[in-house]
Amino acid sequence: MTIQRSSAEENQSGKASKSSKRIPSHNSKSGRWLWFWVGMSGIAMVSATAGALLAVSLTSTPLQQSQLSPQDEAAFDGDRISGGVLRFSELTRPVNLLVLGMSVLPPDIQNPPPETKNLKYQPQLNSFEGLSDVMLLLKFDPETKKIIMLSIPRDTRTEIEGYGVKKINAANVDGGPALTARTVSNLLGGAGIDRYIRINVLGVAKLIDALGGVTVYVPKNMKYQDDSQHLYINLKAGKQHLNGDQALQLLRFRHDELGDIGRIQRQQMVIRALMDQTLNPATVTQLPKVLDVVKDHIDTNLTVEELVALMGFGVRTNRSNMQMLMLPGRFSEKNEFDASYWLPNKDGIAKLMAQHFGLDSEQQQQGTATDPHALRVAIQDSTGGDRSNIRPLIRALEKSGYRNIYVAKAWGEPLEVTHIVAQQGDSDSAESIRNTLGFGEVRVESTGNLGSDVSIQVGQDWLQQKSILEKSLTK
């Protein structure tokens, strides 16, 4: 919160400070300590960023392992994204960063290493060719002070320029990061792509280890074995601290009813946990170490300066302003196509891009909640009670005009605070529900029920509010 003071107030403050020399004041001491710690926090952040930059010797050379042709470079906006020498850690404009996670096996590339030919399994290769296993578009916006993350399912059916209609993860095989960027831009109604980063799956585990691991809730027991890839997943349900290899098991597991979409939800959980735990000034000082660990596993047209600017923005971003979305769409039906696809919803994409990425659209409804009658609201109980436990909550929503309410599969993680999840990115409608109920925390992410507009993941705070809500319903 910013406190503005007039000249008269400043004069009175000056007089007060003189009198405080004669009469000790507890409040003035508290104020001085407050500003002292605010100052020290600012100094720590600046020092951390400066230290990181000095350690990597301020390079403006992109950290690329693949060379782009001038035509391919034109797929990205090359304008400067960070400030000058004294403002090197500050973003000067919104930045759209395309992130591709690469899982590459010998059959995926034209010339696999000779040593892999006689093996009895398919090892992971440190390569950036092949299909992209994960695709994210991140928007860092210094104007709104938000980070928006859009997950694009790898099985999304779309037009790849020059190659016809295919799954979007094939764009990297056909034309590398530039063709992928053009394909993503076309899919999203012309959204500009400023930079890209490709990270090999071998580097993901090393990155998480370099950041000290991650504490996350594993939603269920996960066991899977694929001897042909030496892929072994064995995780127990519950909250736990995972090292890099264990986190990778959680991220790669996709053998459940939601397939790749369930995996995207787990990716969002891990990314949010990593950002909550590691995005702080101390992490920026570790940037040289982290880069040294993963530099052989990343390919990007970002420079070190730009990486520091993005991390500096992340450190300063309030966690409530980190929003995670998923490309609107649906699963293809069993016999609809010759392969399984995620079929994008054009109207849903237009609305999402208008609201969160600033693209002009007839679908734009920024700042307007959806009519409660039309809103699909899913209830996911995490308290372990029976269905009768949440009936008062449903009645309260119905009394406020919500008609399309259903009870979905219980939320596995025990929650202290109810999460009101804007599953389709409609934060205004989620906020309206929170205001109706009088409790809970709004989250813009895609971890809720897939068929909902808003998912209410009921936490322990509901048990405290239940009697109050029941009394209001009898009036």
C-alpha cells in the first residue's frame, strides 16, 4: 500500500520527530524499524540481482544451441525487453515467452548417436529435435504486474504452416522453434511471440535439484513401468518433498482417465509450488549455479540479461497475480478422427486471449462476470465428509441464482482454505462466487474439474462457515 503525504503533513512530521528527541515514542521506533527492514529488503533484492549479473559477466549473447535463419528469427520480436545498465533487472514491456519441454528418444531424430543403436532400450537424448512434450506460453506483464501461463496440450489439432493439420507438438520436428512460434501465434489469434526457450527433460530434473527440490502434494499413488525407455514411476500419495527425478516422475505420469490433460494439471501444481518456494532474491544469486547446471540442456534466444530481468520480475510479482490457464477445448470422440486429439474451442480461445493477453476480440468481456444461470459450478470436497456435508453450500449458491451446480470427484489434497478455481480463466465469476459465500481464495488455474467454469475445492474453512450459512438460509 502506498502512503501519500502532503507538505503540511511532512512539516508536522518534522516537528514530531524533533519532539521525539525529548519524549521517546514507541510508534516512532516501530516506524523506523519498519522502514529499516523495507530498506534492507530492497537492498537485498538489488544486491542479489547485481551479484548474479556480475557472476555471469553481463552477456547479451543469446544462450542458443541452434542457429536460426534470418527468416526464422523474424518469427520472434527482437526488440529490447529490459532496461539499460542501471535498470537491467526491470522489464520495460510485456513479454510473451514460448516454453517447449523436449523428451527425445533415438527414433525421434534423424541421426541418433551410434552408441544408442545396440542398447536394449531407448534412452533419453540431450537433444532439441523431435516432438515437444510440453508447450507453455508465458506472459510477463509489468503493466498489470501479472504472470500469465497458458498450457497448450501437445495433442492439440491445428494447422501447421506448410505441413497441414497435425498435432501441434509436431511443429518442432517440422520447423523447430520458429515454426512452433508461428503455429502457436496462429492458433491464438495472432498473439506475438517475443522469445523462446527449449529445455530437455534431462535438464528439468537437474533444474529442480539445483533449486533444492520441490514440496508438492502427490494426488494419488502413481506406478508405471516402461522397460523400453527405462521409465520407472513409483510415487505414493500425499504431501512430500521431491527431488528432481521424483518431480519428473510426477510431471511425466499420464496413465489415468485424463491422460495428457491430467498431466497438465500436475504441471501447473508443480510450477506454482516451485515459484512459491524459489522465486525470491536469494534464488537470483543462485542463477549462475543454476545456469551452469542446465546450460547444456537449454536452447533459447534469451540473453542472460533478459533471464535476470524475467526472474527479477518474478521475484516482485505477488503470487495472487500468477495465473495459470489451459487452452479451451475438448477431447476428440473415439471414432471422430484417426488419432486422439485435443480439439481447440475457437470462441473460448478468443475470449481467453482478449481477457488475459490483450488481443482485441468480439468475445472480449473483460471485467464482466458470466450470468450465474449459465455458469457451470463443480463442487470438489477435500474435507473427507459425506455429500450431506456440502448441501448447505449448494443451497446458498442456488439461492444466489446459480443453477448449473454438480458434485464432482473429491479433491485429494486436504485444504485448510477453500480454493475457488477459475477453471476457464474467468476470474470475475470466481470472485462473485467468493463474495456470495463469504470465504475461500480465488485461484486462476486449470486444476479444477475439466467440465466446469468454476470449481469450488472445499476446505476446512467451510466447516467453520457452515453453521453461519445455514442460519442465513433459514431467514
